[in-house]
Amino acid sequence: MEAIKNFDELIDHLRIRGNRKRVAVVWPEDQATQMAVSRALEVGFIDSVMVGCKEQCLSNKVLMRHSDNITFVEAADSDEAAAKAVKLVRDGNADILMKGMLNTDNLLRAILNKEYGILPKGNVLTHITASEIPAYPKLLFFSDSAVIPYPTLDQRAAQIKYLAYVARAFGIAQPKIALLHCSEKVDERHFPFTVGFKELIARACNGEFGPCIVDGPMDVKTACSYKSMLKKHIESPINGEADALLFPDIEAANMFYKTIGLFCGASTAAVLQGTVAPVVLPSRGDSIMSKLYSLALAAL
Amino acid sequence: MEAIKNFDELIDHLRIRGNRKRVAVVWPEDQATQMAVSRALEVGFIDSVMVGCKEQCLSNKVLMRHSDNITFVEAADSDEAAAKAVKLVRDGNADILMKGMLNTDNLLRAILNKEYGILPKGNVLTHITASEIPAYPKLLFFSDSAVIPYPTLDQRAAQIKYLAYVARAFGIAQPKIALLHCSEKVDERHFPFTVGFKELIARACNGEFGPCIVDGPMDVKTACSYKSMLKKHIESPINGEADALLFPDIEAANMFYKTIGLFCGASTAAVLQGTVAPVVLPSRGDSIMSKLYSLALAAL
């Protein structure tokens, strides 16, 4: 498989592949969610289970056109919808969970519920973004701009594992994963993360995360520009062509996510990993295309 | 004075204003430093004192053309150059200090020296960047991508004071300063910074930082896009048109700095504040233009 380099290629790949993943959409009352689902139905890579108010859904004529590929599960309110959708995933009746018009915290509560939830004990719940930045020649994956504020070493290891896994699913045989930091020096006193980075690199070399190349600490310029790497006299197997970035904390990751969207014309897609099935959890401000791409990322 | 909206306007402003600031350049052995100094001499907003090897400097023919506005102080090595240049500033014989081809740590040691340095006791040394981002209609100032890793409340207060001061020097009567954070919620448990933000806003309202508007926590999209602010149903006097950003930590600030340079085509200028005179402290990878703009920022 040739590597998928942008979201158009991802959508094409799913169109050609043909098979449909079953998406449980929680409380799909808003236009943007309905439009994204409708586009995904049209391309043909999902079937959808709308968990909420059937009447409200069918008032959107675009959805009616795809009624063969939509089923409905009635729910009185968004909390009930969350519980029912999570149950569909847990029982193996849905392959993807998608948030509609409800508060993220309410859906997370259902996902994390010890008895009825879908996060296996011991799994790390983390957030992966795929970004298409006009000034970069390929997709750039990163964690974690939304869920884990200050990852522990174990959480970082899980994030690397997921990043490598997702990048490989995009056809990148040996993804290059950069451990980002404001400085490229390992500095125990001022920057305690950087010490842990050495261990993560060693674990990657031992094959713990499957085929991938992990290196750092380095800044985003060194990770994503061969010229910048040379200018700084740094030698790294990342070679200025990172496929994935592991951010030091949520502040840096979230800043990157917002900055590339606001100032660089980037498109993004995001999913939660760690659950028994991928969860699409768009934020309020996300566009229809971003929701569609997130569905595609989850469906791959 | 009309607000200066980009670096071309800044250079024009300095050209028209006419007066020359005296810059002590420490160990100016590299081409990029010499070229930047030469451009600033040409525009006419500096005189320069080259602290290093006269012969090496004059081998650059561009500098020879401006020899009326250059003096030389001989130094045997970069450490001696640092000490001599810092002394020039301390004795009132230079208005700006600029780093040439030496290690940042070595220059900082001279600046911070308790007996001979130029950081008054009790002052906070911090880093300010001015950025010109093609997708933003005006200059955007921010702290701190280089010096203070995790600012305390007092350090943040000093950073706000400097940001407000610098932005006002650019003709912005009441700069809008956003306290950035990945979330716009004040959350004592998960995000302890955000609690301090409330106090900083109160102190700004009390006039502690001079004319300015301070608000947060908010993310960079909310701070710099009115549309994003509305979409999130946030009301803030920043109004999506921030003049300055205070970053939560060095990871986020450095990420922003590197990202806008790499992916958004941004130009940047940077100085250290807190010392008795501004310090221009370029990093290895900075372009001639970035060094020139930094000199201009310091000279304003």
C-alpha cells in the first residue's frame, strides 16, 4: 500500500476499499454532525446508527436520501443517548462512536463508566490528531491536544504505540515519531521529561511499539525541516521528515493544534484511542470537513 | 502616533525618526550578524560598537562602508568580549546589547553577573517576541519562548508589564493581552495556572501594568479570531484581536514560535527585557532579517 498523504487520498482510499464501518452517533441534533455523516454515507465508508430523536434527524433532507444506510435508536435525552451508543459499541454492534450535540464530559462519563464503559482496564485513553498542513508534504499525526494534560512515562509509551499504529494504517511502513521539546538537550534539572525520552527511544529500538523510529528531544522545526536540522548541527534519524509528533504537554499540543488551524490553513481530523473502538469527539468549533475527516480516520 | 503594524513600518518609522542608538555587538564574527548590523547602519537607526576582532570585522566590505558609525573594542575571545560589552552598557556607553557568534549561556553569565552584570536586583529577565504572521492583520507580541520555563505569578506579572510597555511603544494605546491556556475554564485542580490568571486580570484592572486590557484563560484561536470567539460563545474584551499573548509555559510558547516560522511564513524579532538595556539574543538559526528586526525592536 502506498502511503496516504492527505485527506483527499484518505477519502478516495475508503471509497475504493468499499466496506462500511458502523458508526453510533450520539445525539446528532446539529447540522454539522448530520452533514458530516451524510457525506460519509455518500462516499460509502459508513453505515450509521443515529442515537437520539429520529424525527429531528429526518428533518434533514440530505440524511433521508441515505435512509437505507441509517438506523435509529430512540433516546429521550443526550445522557440516555450516550449510554445507549456506548452499549452498542460494547456489544459489538457498532465499530465507531461519534459525539454529536452534547457536552464532551457527559460522553466521556459514559465511555469511562467502570461497569458499562468501553475503556478496558489498564488502557490509556488519549487523543490523536491527523493534520494536513499546506506547507508540509504529508500528513502529520500528533498527541495529545485534548485529553492527557501532563503525560506520565507510561502514558507517553501508550501514545507512541497508538501514533505508530495509526501512521502504519496510513501506509507508512516505519513512521518517524519525534519527541518534541523546546530544547534538544536532555536536562534532568530544568526539563525532567527529557530524561524519560531516552528510555522511550530505547524501548522503541527494542521493538516495543512495532516498526517505527523514535527520537528526541527536538523542536518542531528540527522534526519537520531537514534544513533546520542541518542548521542546528543535529543528527537524527527523524531527518526533518517526521510523520508524528509527541508533544511534551497539553499546552504545547493544543497551541499547535489551534495555531495550524488559525494561521496555517491546516485541516485536521481527530480520534480518541485506547477504547475498544475509536471515538470521534469533535469540538464545538470544528467544521463539517473536519468531522468528515475524523470519521474517515476512525474508519480506516 | 499611528500603530506600527508590521516590520517594514517599523523600519520606516526608525528611518524617519532618525536618531541612532548605540549597539554593543558581542563577538560579531559571523556573516549574518555583520549583515544585520550593516543593514541597520544603512537605515540609520544605530551606531555600532563591535566588541571583538577589528580585523575580522573589516574583512566584510559591507561594514567598511559604514565605518563612520562603527567603533571597535578589541577582545581576545568571546568571553572577554561579553564582559567588555556588558560593561559598556552598564557604564551608559551603549543602549543595546547584541549577541554575535558565541554561546547564549556565556553571554547570559556576563549579563547576570552579580557584581558586573546588567540585571538590576529584583528585576525579572524575560524574552519578548514580536511576530508578523501573514494571516494576522497586525504584529503579535508574546512571552516567553526562551528564558523562563514555567513562570511564577510574579514573573507573569512582570511579563505582562513588559508586553504592555513594548506594545505601547509600537503606538498601540491600550494593548490587548491574552492569557493563553488550552482551556477557557478556570480549573484549580487540573490547571493551577488558571487560578492565578484571575489575580493578574484584577491587577491589570487596577492599572498596575499601565494602559492595557488583560483577559483569559483562552486559547490562541479565541484570542486572535473574532469568529472563533463567537463560535465558542465566549465574551471577552480581547475581542479576537489580541496584540499580545502570554503563554502558559515555555513548551507552548516555543512551539508557537517555531510553528509560525516553519508553517505560517512568519517573521519574528526578539529581545530580552528586564536588563538595564534591551538585549538582542538571536538563536543560531535566525535569518539576517530576523536579526535586523530584533535590532529595530530594541532600538524603538
